[in-house]
Amino acid sequence: MVNVIKHARPPGGIVRTSSRMLADRLIAEIDAVLNRQVNAILHHPDFQAMEARWLGLDLLVREAGRSAEVKIKLISASWKELARSMERATDFDQSHLFELVYNREFGMPGGEPFGLLVGDYDLSPATIDGSDTVSTLARLSTVAAAAFCPFIAGASPQAIGLETFRELNRVSDFSWLQQDKMRLRWNSLRGNDDTRFLGLVAPRVLMRPPHKPFWRKRNDGFPFREHLSESGETLLWGNSAFAFAAIILRTFIDSGWFADMRGVTQDEIDGGMLAPWQLPGLDIGVESEGLSAQPPVEVKLTRSQELQLSDLGIVPVATTYLSSSAIFNANQSLHAPGHYSSETARQNARLAAMLQYVLCASRFSHYLKVIMRDNIGQLSTANVIQRRLEDWLSGYTLGNDDADVSLRSRYPLRSAGIHVTEIPGKPGAFSCTVRLQPHFQLDDISTSFHLVAETSGAAAMGATAGQTEPKRIVA
């Protein structure tokens, strides 16, 4: 700024220009300096990360604002801090995260179970800040499974063996990742049943379009033009886990359920499609504003690439034909389904590893916990408990496949069953298995879930009663 003013005064002997022209030139040069300074700030990696994070949070808050039933709580913790906390704990249930998510909410009478954890991290098998990512994810998955609260975050290109997602067009076969010795622990992690509660989303999404150049509606009148590099790296890319979480919130607010959160209905904004007011497209600029808008995604995936990413345990952010909206057509968890001789069994295992169905089963598990918690200390037998839970489940079950969408939303289960038995050698303790089959089946194979739990009830007056402890989901 000082340099501009110093050279603004014309040298001696030269006819002075008018004061108006001099002032205009000074203002133009000052604006140019300010443009360079503001661009340097906006495009600094640290500032971009902060802006993208807050815009991602804003996306969730705006969506959650439509319902009083949704609450958002924030935890400020870097991946290094989170990993250190998990590593220092003697077991997963001794970690600080378990204390926050399980002990203080899910396991506490009167507590409100968390339904989803969203982490603004880009994860892969590689170490981050010296922390063991695979080990941390393994413990995170155990905490998420215990609390029936899926954890979603972003996936870096290294998660599928690439440097950038733009390299997808040069790679057609990812089978080598299964034999890569550097990924043995990662592949082993994916075989763990608890990783059904982990979701990694990619590629990145555009958190905001570039600022309009020389926009006359600015209150300050500053003629700012945001610098855009040819590679697109100066655009504000952010974690796509926020976009996926926004879809989950919208689905829950609209229906109270999670099954209908993939794909889209023709001429509608529903399912897995993000609305333009959630994530606006990138307008590359033609005569008619919006005519050239591109989807807010880092890479436009083909259908084949979507399937490849899903097979690798990544939730792909896709696009639709002749649309500037992003969409989720699949939501596979990090879990790699087991190998079965039957094609039906293989497809069922794949569906059971989808996050939308894990969310559905988790929702019922939360209610199961609360119902059984209210029965602590009462005189009960296995048959009495079973009848109570059967009556409860019947209120959410509708066997009519021809029912309309609104009716299926009110009765989200096509079928349900429950079996309660006494645990030998543990007076007053019961084993509970719940089978749930959701209505919204967008695939050719029909799947169901089994919740296995152990519960204690007072077998005799004065007996000590425990709490319901859902153990696992079995497809």
C-alpha cells in the first residue's frame, strides 16, 4: 500500500493529470493490491480448511433447523488427538469418546443416544501425524457399534491407492489392492463386522461457488475477483461426509426413517440427491446464468467407477445426467462382505453392510435399550418380555407391499420377529434376538437384520437388575 502511494505522485517537470484521474488510478491500484491480498488469504490451505469446515457445519445446521427432533453437538478434536485418546485407553470402552457417546448418553438412564458421528477427516491406510490410522479406526468402529451410532468421514485418494481422484480415469482395475502387502491391515480391518458402522465418503464436494467477479451488489463496493487456477485447486473443496450427513438428516426429518436415501425420483429432489440450495453447482459462466452450471463434485464419476468405489468400501458422490446436483446412489460401509457360495447370500451380505440399513437397525436398537431400561427391577419372565416387545414392534410393521410411501414411512418394517430366552446360569438375565426387515427395498434381494442382546430382569424380589446390552447385528 505504501509503495502504491509513493509512486502515485507525478515526477517534477511533468504536467500533472487531473486530480480525478489521479484518484481513480490510486483507487484502481489499491483495489489490485487488496485483490491479491484477499486472494492470498482465501486460498491459503489453513484458511480453506477452516472455511470448508464451517460451511459443512452450516449445511448440517440449516438442515437440522427444520426439526426440533434433531440436535447437533460439536467436539473439537484433531485426528492426532482422537487417535492418542484411543491408543492410551486400555480398551475401547475406556476411551474418552466411549465415555461421551455411550456412558453419558446411550448407557445412561434418561440419556439421548447419538444417531450419527461425523468426522471432518480425510482417512486412508496411511498414518496421519504419526498416528496409526488403521488401529484408530478399528477402535472407533467398536465404539460406534457398541453405541449403535455410525461414524462417517472423508476418504482421501490414498484410500484406494491413488494420489488424486482425477487418476480414476487412468485406472480400470483395483484388484491389486487386495494383494498389496502395504494394505494387509487395512483389508483385515474391512473384514471386521464392526466396520459396518464406518463410512468413508469421496470424492470432495464444492462447499461454495467462487465469489462473483466485480459484483455490484456488494455493500462495500469492493471490486473483488477471486483467482481461479486451471487445475481447480483454488476452489473451495470440502469433506463430502457433510453432504452425506445432510442427506441422512433430511431423510430422517421427512420420514423418521433412513431406508429411502439413495437415488432420486424423476422430477423430484429426494432420496440421495442434494438440492441446489444445499450445494450449489459450479457456474463456468455463459450468457445465461446457471445454464452452464456443473455438479459440485471434484470428479464426475461414471457408473462403473461408482461401483468400483463401493466395492472398495467408499461411499461415492455421483452426478446425474444433465443436472448440476450431486447425488448418492450407494452408501456402502467400509465393511467388506464375506464370501459365500450362494449368490443370494452374497447379495444379502452386501446389503447388510449398507449404511442406510445399519442406521435403520440402530434406530430400533436405541428404542430397545430405552424400553428394557424402563423395565429394570420389575418381575418379568422371558415370555412376558417377549410379548411386550412383540406388541411394540407390531406398531411399526406393515406386511402390505402395495402400501403407499407415506404409509410405509409410518410403518417402516415389512416384518419383524423377536425371541427372548433365559441365559443358563444367570438368574434374571435374558438373551434377546430381534429380526427386522425394512420396507424400502431398492435392490433385487430382500435382506433382514438380527439384533442380539442380553438383558437382565428381576427374577425375584430384591434381585439386582442390569441393562439391555445389544451385542451385534447379524444379517
